[in-house]
Amino acid sequence: MSPGFLPGLDLSRALYTDAVAPLLTTGRRPVPHAAALLGPGSEVLGLDTERSTDHGWGPRLQLFVADPDERVRVLDTLADGLPDRVHGWPTRFAPGDGPPGTWPPDADAPDGRHRVEVLDPGDWFRGRLGFDPRTGVTTADWLAAPAQRLAEVVGGAVFHDDAGELTGARKRLAWYPDDVWRYVLACQWQRVSQEESFPGRCAEAGDHLGARVVAARLVRDLMRLALLLSRRYPPYSKWLGSAFSRLPEAEALTPPLSRGLDADTGALAEACSLLAAWQNRTGLAESLDTGLRPFHDRPWPVLDSARFTRALLERIGDPELVGRPPVGAVDQFVDNTDALTRPEVFRSLRP
């Protein structure tokens, strides 16, 4: 029987504090290191539940150790000294048909493996983002980094950091510089502007299914826009709604967005207006009228979202962004899981 559910971040903290840290400080000189739980996994976003325990969930941890010889010695120490369980959960995972990240915890598996990764910090950052933020982050780096990957690096928790490098890198990545933020917001408004009139036209033409398809695209873009306005990296689709629901503004936005899924053009326009007022409050661009208007001489209301794109672009001073077409960061123009999870691909796609 599995022990009671414990949020994954709490379990990982216990793994470090109760089991790993003593091994690195007892009976020998301390090993300089950082310890954290970052990267993929619902627990990193604080969204894991008991359902998460059915595949690969359990005590896991990253140890960042700069010296390669020390990494070897730490691995040997863990192999010999890691206890069988932490808070009742096995610290080793039984091999299964999938990759190690999907193996189930099993204290009795004769060939089980622990999931305390001992890593070079630069290699880990490059493997997640395609660059090492400890040496700086360029405008091109920001635009090439999928928001989900940024969320995975700044989410989770750091349990120990001798040199402070991991903490410093996470602080550097905590949010876009203001001009990059303006550019990404402008491109998100541009996406909305290109389709905000479509649900009404589809419905008028009798294409009610098509109207709902376009409406759903708009709702997704507006939810991502809300997260960007709140200075939170939008996660991938499985967790987008959960992350959005945690915003204080979600209480006002959820009703019109929900109605908008039925191609209610007035509701979609209402959500756009609420988000436009939010942008005005940020001070990132000239404050604009948030009132609704017809789409040319057609009868359904729109915000005319392209106005907000232009206002943001006009305030950008970064020479690498001035005059750049409003295409956006990589996950604003690419929607392919394999592309957005492979640094060698998403780095090559930066605009």
C-alpha cells in the first residue's frame, strides 16, 4: 500500500534534508553543491495531486555539483548510503517499459534506481533552455526559450545553494526584461486581433462548429495573455487552465471566457476589454480606450486589439526588438510539442 499523499515539493525537500544532506556532510569534508527540484513534473508547478503518483512520481531531486570528480564520489555515496524510504515513499524506482521518469517507486526492486540526479549546472541549463543563464541572458535567448521551459526553471524549489549560482540564475530568469515583456505582450495581442472577428462571421455563415473552434483558440490566447500580464510564464496546455485559475483576476475573466467558448462574441469582446484595462494599469504603453466597437460595418463587437499591439511596440527601445515583426517568442508561433521540448530545435527557430 502506498503511503499517504504528500505534495511532491515537500517530499523532495524531505529527501534532501533527511537523507541526502547528511551523506554530503558526515564523515568527510562537505561537498559544495546546490539541491533543488526543478524541471518537468506537475509537482514543480505545485499542481500535483494523488493522481500524479501513478507514474514516476516520488522522492526525487537534483544535486548540482561543479567538480566532475566530486560528482562521481557523490553518486557512489548515494548508491551506498541512501535509505530505502523517505516519509514512507521508496527512494528507488523499478524499471518499467517507459523512460526512467515514468518508473514507479519500489523499495523491493532488485535493480531499482534512485532519482537523485547529480549534475553539472551548465549542462543542465543548456539541456533545458539551450543556454546557461549564469553567464547572462540575451534578447535572442529570451525569444528562443519556450515559456513552459522558463516556468520549469523558475518554479519548484531550491533547498540548498552553497555558491548562490543556482539562486542567481533563477532570479535572472524570473521574468522578462520590460522591453521583451512589451514585445511578447504585443505579439499576444496581435494573435487576438487576427481572429477576434471570426466567431461572429462563422456563426453568421451557419458554421457553428467552426465558430466554436475559433472561439476556443481565442480563449486560449486570452488566458495566456492574462498570465503574461500577471508576470507568470504560461505553462503547456495540460496546466494552462490550472495556472490561469490561480490568478486573482480569473474570478472576473472566467465567466466571459466560459461563455465565449460557445462563440458568444459579446462575451469574448468583454474579456478582451477587461484584459485591455489590465494592460493600461501596467503602464507599459499608452493608456487606450477599452470600449468595444463594431468590426468595420459588421454587427458583432470587438476591441480592435491591434491598437494595443501598436501601443506596446511604440514604447520598445531595445534595438534588437525595434522594428521586429510582431511574431513573438518561439511558442507564440510554434505549437508543436517535439519542437518546444528540444533545445536544438527551438533554438534554431528563434525569429
